[in-house]
Amino acid sequence: MISEKMKPYVKNNSAIRMMFEEGNRLRAKYGADKVFDFSLGNPSVPAPDSVRKAIIELVNTTDPTVLHGYMSNAGFEDVRQTIAESLNRRFDTKFSAKNLIMTVGAASGLNVILKTILNPGEEVIVFAPYFLEYGAYVRNYDGVLVEISPDTTTFQPNLAEFEQKITPKTRAVIVNTPHNPTGVVYSEETIKKLSAILEAKQKEFGTVIYLISDEPYRELAYDGVEVPYLTKYYNNTVVGYSYSKSLSLPGERIGYLVIPDEADGSEELISAATIANRTLGCVNAPSLIQKVVAKCVDAKTDLAAYDKNRQALYDGLKECGFECIKPQGAFYLFVKSPVEDEKAFCEAGKKYNILMVPGSSFACPGYVRLAYCVSYETIVNSLPEFKKLAAEYGLK
């Protein structure tokens, strides 16, 4: 007998994962080259060769009891210091090892900080469209998720509604930029306005509101677009990062939290988050891969490959008559469905072995998400099928 808390999760299992399983079924039936699976944000670019070399070097030269042993719940101090110094060089920040906690990916990091700050009944604001697991993470600690409706013209945060929905119970705001599922990067102007609203509301209510910046796609930005580093704009910012995309290591589950000295009660916050990392059952982030990312701290994935896919899929879909905003980052296209019911559109796509994720999975119905972290050949071969799908709906 499962818990009452788990029943809605079982009933509403992730549409993204379900689509991924559908892709496996279709590939077995038709062959991998005949299936165009844009469902899962699983990096298609291999990890940099420096990752492989670092693993070999560490295994061959490091005492196994250190390499595979326990360490501080916050992670190896030398690893945290190395990452802090890299952030300082890149973003003109002033972090040290004590400001970082190594986590089991960004998802675990978000759970760690929410467990640290959230009391039952307190509110966490998110901007639609958003990664739907945020709701699950907030409910893990009996918090209340508050959605801000999307601005479907720009997909920048709807700040007018945001200002209205902040209450004395607002404990945190989660932002994600570069953004999943739209690929939008929040502009510096947007971040400054959002920060000013939060500052004013903290004063109005006499409360502390934390801004949680979920940044697994930080390194995936195109056309010279700058991604603002949010701790520089708002003191009560906590950054959650993952190497899943930047180093193509999603299965290794490695990331970190940054809690700046400027954050309210930072010393107690860091201590509590370190304990939360343990009591959630993670204990610590994987030891070997901590050491690996420290050696590869300035390595980068092959952004050109994703950019090539972005251009080809965006141009191809526009030529077919589909509407979508051109992504500035991440590896997703958020495409307007030609019919109101985007789930029906996704079903129609399956006739052409095209797998898309409905926008309702991100609290934004009427759109579909395409993950273009696939082979370039998949994109090229999919375009004739997209053309047939477009024709079915009377598009250009």
C-alpha cells in the first residue's frame, strides 16, 4: 500500500519519461533511423575528452580510500575551492569553499535548499512554463507552489503578476535561465526588475525571500548572449548548478549549491543545507566525479554541435509554417501547437514517428517542447515528416 502523498505522482507519471519509453518501443518496431525522438533532454554531445583523462589519472594515482571514501557532507574542500575560484574568475564574485555544497545533481540541490528554508504552508513562486518537478520538490516539504502565468510573446517572466502574487507567506522564488522548455535567457533588465520587486516586498512584509536560480544550462548560450549571474543582483540568491549538460554527465549526478555570504543568515543557512544534504539520504555527492569535475572545471561541451541543430530545426520548422520563438540557450524549441489541444497534436506527430512533449507538462498548454540534443541526421531526416505533419494541419 503506497502513501497518499505518492498516489498523485503515480497517477500523473512524467509525460517526458512516458514519451521516452514510447520512443524505445517505436525504435524497436521501425528502427532507430526512422524514429524522431525529441522528448528527453539527454545530451547527445559526448563529454569532453578531459573528463575521460581525469578519470583515468585519478584512478591510477589517488589512494582508493580517499577517492572512494567519505568526506565532509558538503563535499571535498579542495573541489569546492577550485570551483569557487573558477566562478570568481568568470563572474567577478568572491566565493570560497565554504560557500559551496556539492550535491547529487541540480535536482538534489533544489531539494536540499528547499528542505533548508521551507516551513509547511509557505509559498514558492515559479514562472510558467516551468519544469514540473519543481512542484514535487516543493510538496516534499509541505510547501505551496504558486504559478505565474506565461508571457507567450517573449517568455520572459510576467513581472506584473509576480508582484501581485508575492505574499507574507512567500519564502522563495525559483527561476531557470537559460530556460527549459523555451530556451529563453532572462535579460539583465528582467533580473534587475525582478530583484527590485523582491527587495521591496521583503521590506513591506519584513520577511526574507530567497531567489533560487536553477542553472543546469548556464554554459549553453548562443549568439554571444550573456547569462546574468544572479548573486550579483540580489543578496538572498542561492544558485543550483549541474554538470549534466555543461559536461554531458547527466547519469553521474553531480552539481553544487552556492550560498553567498551576503544571503540572510548565510552561516546558519550553509550549516543547515549541509545537514539537509545528509538527512535527505544523499550523505554526500559522488566522490570520484567530484574530483573529476575539479580537474575539468574550465572544460566545455561542444556548443557548436547544439547550435547547428538549433539553427537547422528552427529554420526547418519555420519553413513548414510552425510558430516558435528562437531559443537563446539550452537545447529546446517551444513550438506553438497548430490546434488548441497540443496533446492531440503530439498524438498526430506519432503517425510520422515524431515524438514531442506537450506544453501542459510545463504548465503551458497549447505548445510542445522539442529537445534538439539529438544527432544532426535525426533533425535533417525529421524535416520531411514535419512537413507532412504541417500539411495535415493546413500550414505552409
